[in-house]
Amino acid sequence: MHFLRSILRLFIICFLFQNVFAQILPMDPGYPQSVWEDALSKKRSNIAENMEPVILHPQDSQEAQQKLHLLLKKFKKKPNILIFLMDDVGYGDLGCYGGGVAVGAPTPHMDKLCYNGLQLTSTYSQPSCSPTRATLLTGRLPMRHGILIPPMYGAPGGLEEEVTLAKVLSESGYVTQAIGKWHVGENEASQPQNVGFDDFYGFLSVSDMYTEWRDPVQSPELINNKERQEALISPSKDTPFNKHLVHGSKGKSVENLEELTIDNIATFDQKMADYGVKFLKNVKKDRPFFLYYCTRGTHFDNYPNDSVKGISPAKYPYKDVMVEMDNILGRLVQTLEEIGELENTLVVILSDNGPEMESWPDSGYTPFRGSKGASFEGGVRVPGIVYWKGTIRPGRVSDGLFDLADIFTTCVSLADVKEKLPEDRYIDGIDQTSFLLADQGKSNRASVFYWLQDHFSAVRMAEYKLMEMATIRSLDTPEAGGLTGKTVSYTYGHLFNLYLDPKEEHNLLIRKIPFSEALANEIDRHMATFKKYPPKLQLKTHSSPKYDR
């Protein structure tokens, strides 16, 4: 009897605790935070000959359009767009992706936006900087826009023949502002103020090109040799790239403001943040804006300014600058709140590729195999946070596929100017408006394609990835990253299940033939698009093109 009384007391206590906690932490069974859909089994629709086939979700689309209609009714203008693009930041750098405090660099502002918006766990960039940036701005893969590698030291090539997102939005009444790193062509026709942006404040090249040849730690054989300095970097030799922080207005040549040096480069991110805040405060209230904000910080070599030096628990330069980038994003979002535009602004937080491991420990972190320069997940799978106060339901997490090419098409759709999408070229980006805005939105993309310069590498559908070519670590440099690796072609291909094997170590090709065949057919479909829409090879690479099957 005593035993039965004890069991009864325990039952009553558990019942009471259950009811108490149910009141403290109410659950909403109708609100699944994560929605997954098997893209491999879904039918796709061809919406245009020159565009990727899509998975249609009519209910999601209807819900998204209703939200946009209410916003237009409330704000009397189209939505604003803020793209916050970081440089060489790894998937595991942000706290909401398992990093943050755990890797010595807290990111509270990014984490807050993530938890109050949509966290994308399968966002894909290109393996390196310039190809990604051009893809984001054009909605086209590098084999189509032609920027296969970063244009170095004044090399030809750029966006002058492309239809950019800035150009489409500018023609549709948007104020278009670019701030920070450009690196998509220095020739004047390809500079931001000539490809759709009303205004540009930043630098045309890439951070290390301004500092590495001036750094006594990185280049002592140059800095401590006056004869070499005279021969290689003397001003009289006119090293062919712009070395300045510049300002450009639409249709005009850029104005050189200040030369970038080791002594002052640590201050530039704060100067750009100040410019961004000033832009937001001064933009006309009756016009929507597109702010393309690209950080300098986190790309090697990192020189933290005095206000953030040692601010991170790790105390290393990259980590200090990562905290600084988080603070800058917080400033921009706070300014949006202050000017009353936060509820009418789509905020997207991204990285242009995985971490640069050649510069370790001045680099980021990824839990995946590979790094910048590789088509393994570590090189191209990046953070993707989408925030829109009052429009995107907080707490959403999705593993639906999202390619940075989708930014172009989605933003054109948000601006309600789909008729401006070009019809004379292939568009790889997919309109993901319904995916981002519907409370339980699902990705409209069935596959992601991976390229290594002009070589096709892999395709992903659902959790499976079929890899034909990869950049692997060389035996003589096992510690190096993707930019120092060796590119190899697999004899029969490798099939990875990214849910079971996110580090891509176990080839399942001969055990999963149905999946292998489905993904191989998707590769064939992709390659066939290049027959009618040939690739653009405007920059010389170190290999021969391999795109025709």
C-alpha cells in the first residue's frame, strides 16, 4: 500500500509540473519551426525557356503575395532591400550556426536576427569571392557571366555587358547604394556607378592587395630591400590597380578619397558603416532603396582598429574583426528601426564563400570538409539569414536549397518588375519569395550546381550530392585550403549523403544507384542549357574549359 501511495504522489507531482510548465512555455502545435520537403520526388515546372525549372507552391505564393500587398498598403512604396555580404566568413563562425562564443567571437546581433527570422542551413555561394558577387548581382552562374576567377590587378572583364540587380531596381524607382568591397572588375565600365548603382563608397579591389606588399611580417624580403621596392612597387611603376578608398556617382568616374595602407585600413569598416548610417538617414522616405553593403573586415589580412582590438574572447585579429562586423550590422538595423523602415526592409546576411584557410589562423571556421576555393561543402556552404520584422515569422529554420543566384530573381520579384528579367540569356536564379515570406514556406529550388572555375564539379538534390570533380588537399601541403589544393576528376564520381556524412568522406555511389542516376540526369539537363546559351569565358583560367557533355 505504501508503494502505491508513493506512485500516486509521483503521478500527481508530475501532472502538476506538466500543467505549470505548459502555462509558462505554451506550445503551438500548428507552428512547425522547420519544414522539410523532398525535392527529389517533386514535379518541377518550366516557367520560361531561359530560366531554371521550379517547384511551385501555390499556397505559399498566395500567402507571400498577401503579405506584400498589406505592406504596400501600409507603406505606400515597394519594400527596401539590405544585402549584408561578409567576406570569407565560414558556416560555423556565427553563434546561431554553432560558432560565436564557442569559437571565440560572439555574434549577438546576427544571432538575434536569425532567431527572429529565417535561418537557411543550405545556402550556397561560389568557391571564391568575385564569382559569387557577380552571381548575386546577375542571377547567373560564373560560366554565364564570365567572372570565373577574381579579376586581379586591373585585369579585363566585369559586369559591363550584364543586367544587374542594381540596374533593374534603379530603373524601377529604387535608390541604389553600394558600400564596401566591389571586386567585380576595375575597368570603368564595370565599376558600380556604371552598372546600376546611384552611388558607391568603398574600394574596387580586395583587402589584401592593399596591404600584403606593405606588411613587414608578411613580406620582409620586400619591405627590407629598397632595391626590390624600387623595382616592384615604386609609384613610378604604377602598379595597375586603384589603391584608394573611392567615391563614385552614377555615370561619373570615381574620385580617389584616401589611399589604403596598413596604418589606416583598420578604420575603413567604421568609415563605411558611418556612410551606411548616413545613407539610411538621408534616403527619401517616398522611395524604396537597395543597399548592397559589403564588408572589408574578415578578409585576410585583418587589422582590428583600436576600438575592437582584443575585444573577442579569442583575442585573434579575425575574431576581433568578426565582432566588429556584427556590431556594424547591429548599427545598420538599429538605424532602420530609428527611421521607421525596419518593417518594410528585407535584410539578408550572407558570406561570399567559405573560410580562407591559406591565411590560418587569420581565418574563419566551417564544420564541413574543404574551404574557400573548393567545391566541398566547406568552400561553398555559407550562413544565410533572412530577416523582415513583422513579415518573416520568427524562429524559422529550413534546409531548403538556396543559391545566391536566387537573390537577383527574388529581389526583382519583390520589386514587382518581373517583366524586366532579361530573355536573351539564361537566368540560374530562382524566385524564392514564397519560400522566404510564407510562414511555412518551402524552397522552390530542386538542385544546386557546383563549379570550379570552368570545370563542372557537382550537383546536390535533397540530401544527396553527386561529385564528378573536386579540389583536394595536396600531399605536400596537407594543411592548405582550397586555393592550394589539387583538382582531380573522379573516375566514377562520388555520391555523398550530406545528412549522414556532412564531411563528405563516404562514397555511396555503388550502393545508391537510383539516386546516382537521378543526379546524373540533373547534370545532363544542366549541361544542355549551355548548348543554346553558350558560356562566357572572358577571363583566362589555369585550365581548359570542360562544360560540354
